[in-house]
Amino acid sequence: MKRRRSRRKPNTKSSPFIFHIYIAGRTVKSERALARLKQMCNELCPGQFEIRVIDVASRPDLAQAHEIIAIPTILRSLPAPVQRTIGDLSHKQKALLGLDLLKIAELDSYSGRQSAKGKKALLRDLA
């Protein structure tokens, strides 16, 4: 008797937070925005995020589709709804508010003494 091979794709863990950062080349401001976004994500949701860098010079179609009018622009596409902020994220509270991550930041300060496993469960509930 022949065994059938499954055609299903293997389960891959998806990140609950997906960010798109739109830049125009490797400028100081765009590098600063990317570094600050990575730092915020590592503090708030370590291992639970994905950052996609899009250069508008090479992908103007994506910039037009997402109505990007200034750079750097950061979109949080997951969890829905899409949130956006513009700039190099130098004002952390404004960036957290613009990306709707303020709840997670408050949760992080509230649950500072919880285990990493407990924080991940709370993040999953928020997403």
C-alpha cells in the first residue's frame, strides 16, 4: 500500500506583530528609525515581531499602495487595524501611541516582575 504525501505546508510560527518601515535609501534618519523600532520591539515584545524594510526608491508601488507621503514611515500591519507613525521615533511615547503599542508598554511596566512565559501569554491575549 502506497503512502500519500501530505501537500500541506508545514506550520510556521507567525509573529503576532508585523511592522513595515518605509525608507528612501540608507540615510541617518532612516537608520535611526530602524534602530529605535528594533529597540522598542525587543523591549516590549521580544521574539514576537517581524520588521520588513521597504525602500521606496526600489518599490514605489508598495509606497503608493500604502499611501506613504513622508519617510521614514512605520506601519504596524498586524494585529489589525493598521497603525502608522512618521519620523525617526525619537519621541518614544508618541511612537508608542501612533503604533498603538502604548497598552503593551503599560502592560510591560505593570508586569515587570512576571516571568517571560507569563508576558508572552499576555501579549498573545492582546494580539
